[in-house]
Amino acid sequence: MSDALSSHRAAAPNARAPALHAPARPRGLPLAVLGFVYLALLLAPLIIATLRGGPPRAWRDELASGLALVGFVVFFVEFLLSGRFRFVTGRIGIDRTMRAHQLLARTALIFLLIHPFLYTTALVPWELPFDPTGRVRLGLSGPSILTGVAAWLLLALLVILAIGRDRLPYPYEAWRASHGLGALLVAGLGTHHALEAGRYSADPWLAGFWLALFTLATFTLVHVYVLRPLGLLARPFRIEAVEKIAERTWSVRLREEKPGRFAFEAGQFVWATLDRSPFSLVEHPFSIASAPAELPRVEFVIKEAGDFTSRLDRLRIGGRAYLDGPHGNFTLAGRDAVGVMLIAGGVGIAPMLALLRQAAAARDRRPWLLLYGNRRADQIVYRDELEALRSRLDLGIVHVLGEPPADWTGERGELDRALLARWVELPRMADWLFFVCGPPAMIGVVENALVSLGIRRRRIIAERFRYDVG
Ligand SMILES: Cc1cc2nc3c(=O)[nH]c(=O)nc-3n(C[C@H](O)[C@H](O)[C@H](O)COP(=O)(O)OP(=O)(O)OC[C@H]3O[C@@H](n4cnc5c(N)ncnc54)[C@H](O)[C@@H]3O)c2cc1C
């Protein structure tokens, strides 16, 4: 190992890299444009209500209506955020998009849950004995209050089930289907409630706005569950090999049946449907571990984590597979770097393998340093291949073991600040890129450590294998 490091450290640090990839394809709308569109959508109902609404009411009533209008837009945009649209996720990454989806869902929930309680008038559809003229109660019709209450309760249920998803007694796929359909039901009920009960939404402009958003929400589900699988039918893969390569870790290799139809950047991931129809709900996100240069072969490195990944040995060799993607921006494409540090925890090595394999294929001359953490030595994947890559790349490899054997001479412990401080060299690495992938807790620790060691945040690219924000 020390040989690897000495050769790595002697490398000319400023050797500019040759182009590693083909020019990046359009990667989605810039954050500023997305932010502007989002703000415009949020403001649209408020502007329509202000311009076309009736005489002003008590401030609490206006606040209640305002929260309902904004909350409902936030809710509708959630469909776009989870619809795997590359124009949305291309630049910000799917993990950040999904985190935004989760945080904004909570915002929409709070706005929509509290809005009925802010009205100065009572929340009852029937006539109150002391109020024969109906001045102090909300004039909701029977159906509109029913749809409002149903949407209100169902939305709360959806968010609670999403937060506690891991503890649910049914599979992820069932949760996902119920989440999408439940959200569409909330959209329908909420739209009915807004159109029937809303003071401002009675206006044809605002009514049209809600109907347009409802149509868009429906389209996103049709896109994910019908149009996208239909498109995948034209791009089938065959399962070529399934092999155990380390403790509870498997290599799944596919071959594209009609070569040339699938392209990706090293480091990207796909939603894979293995040995099933593309319409199956059983699809899983996996990083591609092989290099684009290896197409039409595609490899995944998969760690057993649950019901699907623990039964990979049951996949039929020769069975069909479909890959939705590529997704994600854990790539070098379009990024300038004079060197690359890869920090992988466990199966977080998967996208790193793709980056290294592609770099070797492209004869990349930059210095690379891989910090690869595992609990035990038998969890290290492709150790020999990694060693062999050192002869094709200016590559240093540092294995870190949490439970090392007695004769271990390498790094021990966790990928933490103390360890990183030994390997991050400034100013030499100031213009390097730092790719981080592994368990969510490790990513947080490593990102903070790198920043505290003086690495600029925008030079750090992280990939989370779980979207949950907790
Ligand atoms: C961008 C990304 C890239 C990934 N790359 C790899 C990789 O290269 N190698 C690897 O071993 N693992 C990878 N994972 C994790 C992998 O997707 C999960 O471990 C796997 O889906 C678990 O499925 P399961 O049915 O075995 O377990 P389950 O018990 O069903 O799921 C365990 C957890 O995995 C997540 N998960 C399950 N199914 C899905 C799904 N369809 N969509 C999103 N999340 C899901 C959920 O958080 C769930 O709680 C990646 C995850 C993401 C988000």
C-alpha cells in the first residue's frame, strides 16, 4: 500500500486532464431557472386572488386562504419533483430533489393542516342557531367540506407513512404505489374542495390554474408508470451473470440487446427492473459500476439490504432487464479537476469503480486517490482489479478497516476527520474534486470534515443511497 501512495504523491499535481468523457448532454435546467419558475407558481394564485378577489376580509381569513393557496401549489409541485424529469433533477441531482420533495411535503402539510383553523368564522357546514344569516360560519357545502376533510386527513396520513416507511409491515413497492395513488387522490379531493369552497378559487382564472396543475400531476404519474416503461421496451438488456464478489455483495452483469441505445456518464445510476417487465413496480436504484467504455456490458455491484437485494441469486441468467436512466450527476462531466479523490464507504464503491474504470479506459493522467472504508477485509470488492488499475492510472489506494485483522498495516477506524486530515493535502488538492459515496451518516461526517479541512463545498460531490431526510 505504501508503494501506491508514494507513486501517487510523486505525481505531477497540476497535470491537466484530457477530456474523459464525450461532451455532457443537456443536464437539466439551472437552479436559478427552477427557483424562478417555482416562485412564479407559488405567487400565481396569490396574484390572481389579489387582482380578482372580492372585498378584503379580516387578516386571519386572508392568511388562512393564502396558506391554503400556497400550500396547494407546493403540494402539486411535489409530483414534478418525484417524476424523474431530467429537466428538474439534471443539475441538482436526484437525491437533493428527493430531499426537497420530502421537506416541501412537510411545508405543504403544515400550511394545509393549519389553514382551516385560522378562519375567524366557524368551521361548520350547518346553520348555527345564534347566526341565522350565516355571517360567522364558513359557507361550505356538504360535499366540499367532505372533500376538504378527506384531503386534509389523507395528506397527513401520506406524510406520516412516508416518514415512518421503514417501519411499515409491507414492502417498499406497495408503499410507493400507495403513495403515488394516495397523492393523486389528495390532488383530486383538494381540487374539488378548492373549486367548491374556496372564495378565491371560484374565479375562473384560479379554477383554471388548479385544473392545469391537477392535469400536470396526473401526467407525472402516467409518465412514471406508463410512458417511461413503454419507452424502456425498446431498450432491453439480458442478465448475463450474477456472482457473489464479497461478503453479502454481488455483481450483476447485463448486456444491452440492441447496442447503442443506452448511454451514460461514469458515476450515474439507473432504476433497474431485473428479470421482470418494465411495468413492474419492483425496480431499484443502482449505480452503474462499469465504465461507459464497457458498453454494451453494464455491471452493478449490489449489497444485500432487503427482500430484493437478498435474493439476487434467484435472478434468471438470460432474463430480461430494463434500465430507466441514466440519472444523477455524480460525474466528472462538465467539471474541471486537476485531481480526484474518491471516498467510498462499503458499497459506495460502486460508482467509484465506474469512475476509475472509465478513467483507465480514457488514459486519464490526473492524480487519483481512493479512500475505501469497510468494516472487514472480506467486504472489500475487486481488490485485485483496484490494485491492477494502479498500473494504468496515477492512483493511490488507501484501504480503511473498522475491524482489521491482527496483521493489518493499513488505516484503521472510520472515514472521519482525523483520517481525512492525514490524506487531504492543501494547497495541492485545492482544485481537486472530492467524490463521496456511502452510508448517509458517513457522507455527512466526510462532507463536514472536508469543509473543515479547507475544501470548498462546491468541490465535494456526494451520492446518497437513501433519500430519507428522517
Ligand atoms: C441513487 C442510488 C444509487 C444506489 N446505488 C446502489 C448500488 O450501486 N449498490 C447497492 O447495493 N445499493 C445501491 N442503492 C441502494 C439500493 O437501491 C437499495 O439498497 C435497494 O433498493 C434495497 O432494496 P431491497 O428490496 O433489497 O430492500 P428494501 O428493504 O425493500 O429497501 C431498503 C431501503 O432501500 C430503499 N429502496 C428500496 N427500493 C427502492 C426503490 N425502488 N427506490 C428507491 N429506494 C428504494 C428504501 O430506502 C428502503 O427503505 C442505491 C440507492 C440510490 C438511491
